Amino acid sequence: MCDLPDAAANSDVSDLKERTEKCIDPALRYACLSWHVHLVDADTTPTRAPGITPTLRRFLEKKFLCWLEVLSVLGAVRNAVDALQVITDWLEVC
């Protein structure tokens, strides 16, 4: 992602901000930072939750590492912890 050198820490990449602006589309940036907010704010009643849960599972199984990588280069890894907590709380209510 972003043509980063192998095994380089984000802090070792002097032009990380420029690379992320070039390689990560604003829509992807927004989606990675905000998807969980839209999920819990949507009109998701307990009867609709069972349809969402398999999709959430597929996302976590297949896209979780990509999501973390985007958050990492954006300097927003803490957002993953917050998102997973919000989703966990939401699933308990549903």
C-alpha cells in the first residue's frame, strides 16, 4: 500500500503524508474512518441485525488487515479499537 518500503515503520517514511494523499482516495479514507458510525446510526432494528452480522463477519475475515493498514498509514489505528468497541456494544443490543 502506498508503495511503502518493506518492513519500514510509518515514522521512517518521510513522505508518508504525501503518499497517503496520493494513494488513498478520500472516499476510502472516509469509509475506513466512519463505517461503524453509519452502521450503528442506521435504522437497524433487531430484526434486521441478523442480515448484517454475516456481512460484518465477512468484512472482519477478509478485509480486516487491509482496514488496519489504511488506518495505520493515516495515523488512526486507535479508530479501529473504538470502532470494534462500538460494534461490539451494538451487537449486544441487537
